[in-house]
Amino acid sequence: MNTIEEKLWNYIDGTCSPIEQDATARLIEQDKAYAQKYQELLALNQEFAAMELDEPPMAFTYNVMEAIRTENAMQPLKANIDKRVILGIAIFFVFTILALLVVVFANVHVSGINISAADIKLPAGVKLPSTNSVFSGPLVKWFLIFDVVLALFLTDAYLRRKKTTRQLQ
């Protein structure tokens, strides 16, 4: 839109300052281009005022809100997680726990018989750490705590899933 139209729309709408209003009124009186453009815009403004606005139906808001509700209901509450990833993590932790149990049972004293990793013949220069040094570190303790919490969490999730499937049936 050029400046002539802007000035005239501001004049028609009454949004210009009194000084600009006087200047525009003088331009309309003196300049034929301004007067012609003013008449065109004034007629257009009157047509806009005479138009009836389309009103939405009475149930429009309700229909929109229902559409939003159903759209949100279609989205899953939890993210879709690949079951293979979960299975891989579970297998890793199971094998790790089994390896720790093997080390523990390899160093157990059973009724006077010393069953330990020391009975295993290893190449020269290879030494196995003692049981106290392996299981006394804070990293191993935190790992075991994490495994216990994870096992409890997975058991809870399994039992909840089982309970909801029973309720749905």
C-alpha cells in the first residue's frame, strides 16, 4: 500500500493526529487524485461496514473442543520404545549379575573346603584380585544397588501390566 492510501485510510478510520487530519483534508480538497482515491476508499469502507459477519454455528466451540480431546486421546501416553532395546539392556544386566555371582561362588568357603579362584591354573604373571578388593569398591556397591532398584522397577512394571490386562478382560 502506498502512502496516499495509508494517509487516506488513517483519515477515514480517524486514527491520525489532528494535524495530519487537517493536512489530509486540504489535500482531498486541492488534489483530484487524492479526492478520487478518497471517494473509492470511502465507498469500500461503506461496503465493509454493510457486510454481515458470518457467525459460526452454536456448537462450533463444542465441536472444536471435542476434536482436540479426541486428538489427544489418540496419542499414546508413553513414548513408543523399541522392545529389542529393552531386551538388550535386560540381557546385559542379567549376564553382568550372573558374572558377579560366578565370581562370588568361586570364592566361597564351603564347610572347611576352600573353593576359590586360586585353585585355577593361570599363566605366569596373571593374578586374580582378592574378593575383598573386588567387592569393596564404591563403584561395585552402586552397581549392585542400581541392579536391585532396576529389578524392582521391572517387576513392578510387569505386575502392573499383568493387573491392567486382567482388568480389561
